[in-house]
Amino acid sequence: MTNLIENIKVTISNLIVQALSKAMEKGELPEFQIPDVFIEIPREKGHGDFSTNIAMQLTKLLRMPPQKIADSVINNINTEGTYIKRVEKAGPGFINFYLDNQWLYEGLKIIKNEDRDYGRINIGKGQKVMVEFVSANPTGPLHMGNARGGALGDCIAGVLEAAGYDVTREFYINDAGNQIEKFGASLEARYIQLLKGENAVEFPEDGYHGEDIIEHARAYIALYGDSLLNEDSQTRRKKLAEYAVQKNISDIKKVLEDYGIVYDVWFSEKSLYESGELEQTLKYLKDNGYTEEKEGALWFRSPDTEDEKEAVLVRNNGIPTYFASDIAYHRNKFQKRGFDWVINLWGADHHGHVARMKAAVKALGIDPDRLDIVLFQLVRLYRNGEIVRMSKRTGKAISLADLLEEVGRDAARFFFNMKASGSHLDFDLDLAVKQTNENPVFYVQYAHARICSIIRLLESEGVKVPEVNETDLTLLKEQEELDLIKKLVEYPEEIKISAQTLEPSRLTRYVIDVASSFHSFYNACRVKGAEEDLMKARLLLVDCTRIVIRNVLNLLKISAPERM
RNA sequence: GUGCCUGUAGCUCAGCUGGAUAGAGCAACGGACUUCUAAUCCGUAGGUCAGGGGUUCGAAUCCCUUCAGGCACGCCA
């Protein structure tokens, strides 16, 4: 639960504030309100371990050249009792801090001691957050959009857990409303066609044309025969839809499990109708003036009177829209179940609804900032350098199940999490299964396997990973060793930023960096065969690397193989 | 037409609450296995940050504009 980097940043930041105050007292600097001092880790090694641009930021306010301000800070800073061993002014006015390597050794101790918990922080303070993702219509199999949303949502949930939030993963089942009606009508048509011939009934214009509808009807007949022919149409549709929806949901559950996703809650849209929550929500909106009757329908009137697009809540045929149940659903999330923070993952094609949803939440009297909607761009599959739209085998759109069969869970999850959600994603099916250095999944997993191999080998020779207190970590001073430790020490900070930005792709890139630093270390430094104390220190470093890679992969639910 | 997203090395992408010579992986080229897994490493080369204006001591980053690609604008979800 220790974020060493953050602690050091806070320390340095405080020292600068003190130095500035002291400079003011001495009259070196005019009196002014000290702003937040941001500390960063410079990209260039030559720019120190930590750095700040505060002097340049104060230039305008103090009407003094940044060099002079930096000098004043450096002259008045007291670094006694810290890891800082040198402070320098550099470039146009940066202040760079060089630390004693001791801070890195401290970092290793933390990793070793926290082990599986290393990386966990507590910025969430146990707040209740719901991540709702995938939420696909139960009218067919999951597609590539669901696959990306699934990986993203699950990893966002994982990151937030690591950041100290109380996370609920939820799947919203759209088992009510218009599309279920259509689904039922399509099933009914196929059912009758199968029993009485193609021309017995016309297939609905806007129905679901997929092969899977016929399969559902056929399966139903296999189980229950033609019993529904005697029922009235409404009952027939209802029974067929119930059957197929249930079947689809269980298929969806299974595929998602194969994908590594386990939900805490499967929430039924229909239940909002049955519990009366939908009705209550509409009543609330009416009573508070957020609705308008027009052309026989009930419209939502946004609390933001501006140019907000209008939307129908209840159609003129009396059937509520998806938007209406979605409002009731969010009322349920926030008010009935008391979530502090709600995150929804939507495909970018739904972006037009973000403003409307937020406005609706506001109308409910809930701060819309407590709702975050993460939009992700859609996916294009590539094979042999060409876009793939259909499965060769089935001729249908490629489903998540197909993808998992072709590339496996690890590659799928890794690839979907390599890029920021906002960027378009080209998924290279050939690359995902390649067992070469072109494929980053293997690169990272290989690093882990290599580490385990070293530990295994030494253990077979009677050398165990040593305890921290019996290891002289100060022997680790090669550049590659220090670079690797520095990388490992950044992990909690990476979790923090990923949680704040809701961008787990950052962790995927981070773990590639860790693997890279490890491989460089491996080629530069020997563990086995080094002088005993050094060997022990390196073995501990290697073990810490293992811990970090494993923890990241676990969080992303990608396997960390011990042999490859 | 209106709105949103994207445009950075040959390819795929980081960087985008303004800051130090614009980073990484892959591909290309040249090297490294008698020693812990070469699924690895080291090095070289590669850029008008889509174009043009502006704000600033300073812009890939902020503002305006043009161009290109994607998406959304339903009593669908």
C-alpha cells in the first residue's frame, strides 16, 4: 500500500514550498501565494531523478527570470534527512533532483514485503463504484465491439480495485422493450416457416435475419415440438423470445467467462418494469417538470435549457423507450444501490447519447460528474494485411467466441488493452498468434518465464530467494540494475494514473517496459555465477521483477506462465 | 448541414491540465549465444508532430481555420 514515488514527490514538493517561503522571508522573492508544485520524473536520465518547472511557472507571477527564481529555491532548500543528494538548475529554469540510490533499495524492500499486494493503493478509500460494460442485447452473439468493451471494462474495474475502490462489475441485460419484441416476432416467423413451410408466413421487414434465429427456432421445436402453433401469437412470441433470450444469455455468460470476465451482477431491464421503478422514475420526472407532452408522446425536457436535443420517453403507443428505462436504471444505481461513482462503457457509436444521459442524471438530482461514460472506438480486424469482416468458416460476423478460439484469451485481452480507448484499434490476427518478438504478449510472458527459470535453477542448486534483511542491496549499482529497479518502483504510480484516467492501456505499455528493462538487465548482468552476495542481491531483484510482472498480468487477467 | 473522435518515423501507437535535443515497439540495416531460456540483447538509420494562421519567454500539446478518415444526428438500442 506504499506509493514510494508519490511520497517522494510530496516530500520534494513540500521542500520547495518551504524554500520559497524562506526566500520570501529573506526578501529574495516578493510575497506571493505559492501554487501547487508539480514534480515529475524527467524522461531524460541526464535530467535527474525528479524535476520541477516551478521556477518557469512563477516567472510571470513574480516578474523575474526563471533562472533567478531557481537559484533562490536551490539556495534555500534544506534536503537534510531525505534521499536527495544533489539539486541543480538546468536548461531554461528546471530544478533537477538527484537522489541517493538508497531510495531504490527501499523500493525493492517494499515490493518484496507487499508481494501480491504490491501496487495496490488507496486513492479510492473504499468508495463504491460500478463499472457497467458489454451489456449487449441478448438477441445474438457477442461481436468485436463487445470484445473490446469487455477487455476495457474488466481492466478498468481491475485497476480501480487496485486503487482502493469497492468495485462492482455489472452487465445490463436489455431483456425488455422494442428489440425483444422484434426478436420474438422474428423467432415466431422462423418457427412457423420451419413447421409449415417457407411461404406460410412473411418474415418481418425489420426482423433479425441471422442464421442463429433459425437455429433457436429449430432447437425449440426439437425440445417442445409444434405446441406453440395452437397458442395465440402474443404468447408464442413471448415463449420463443424467453427461450432464446435465456439461451443467448447463457452463451454470453460462458464466452465472457472464457474471456476471463466474471460479473458481480446481471441486471435485468425487465426488472425495472416489474418493480415499478420505471413508472416511479417517469412520475418523478413529470412531477418535477422535466417532461413535456407532445404529439401524443412524452418527451424529456432537460434541466439545461440550452440547445439540448429532445428525446422521447414514452412513445405515442404507450411503450416506454430505452432511454426511459435507462434513466430508471441509473436512478437505481445511484439512489437505490448507493453507488458513489458509476462508469459506463459505450461504443463510440453511442456518443450522441452521453449528453442526454448526463442531463437525465442531473434531472434526477444527482451530480452528473458522478457518472463517467467511457467511449471506445470500434475495432477493425486484419488478416494478411486485409480487413476481415466475416468468418471464413461460418460466413457470419466474427464473434468473440471465434476470436478466442483463434488467438486465445491472453492475446485478445492484451491487444485490446494496448491502445487508449479513444483511438481506433486495428487488431492484427496474424500478429496475435505469432510466437516471435513481434508479438508483445509473448515478449512479456517470456520475461516472466525466464525469471521463473532462473529462480528454479538456483533453487535446484540450493540457493533460495533471500530475505530482504539478509541481502546487501547496495551491491546493485550497474546501470541496467538501477534502470530496472526504477521501473519496478513506478508501479503504484502507474496504477494511480491509470485509475484517474480510466486508461488501463497504460499498464499494458508499462509491463512491456518492465519486461524490456528486465531483458536488458538479463543480458548485461549474470545472476548465477556472480559473487555470492551480489548473486543474492540480483536474485532478489529478479524476484521483485517477477512479482511486478505477475501482478500486472494478474490484474489484466492475462496468464503469467512459469515455463515457455 | 450540425456535433463528436482521430490525424505524430515505412507500419502500429505513446506523449496532449504548454516546458529541456519529439519517444517506444515492429519492420530495415550492422553486430552479440562454450556460461542463468537468442521467444533475448546491443548499435545504426528513420520525423515539415496532416496544412495554414494565432496566443506565449516557450506549442505535438491551447485557440481559429482548411484538408483527410471514422462515427452520430429515429416515437432503434
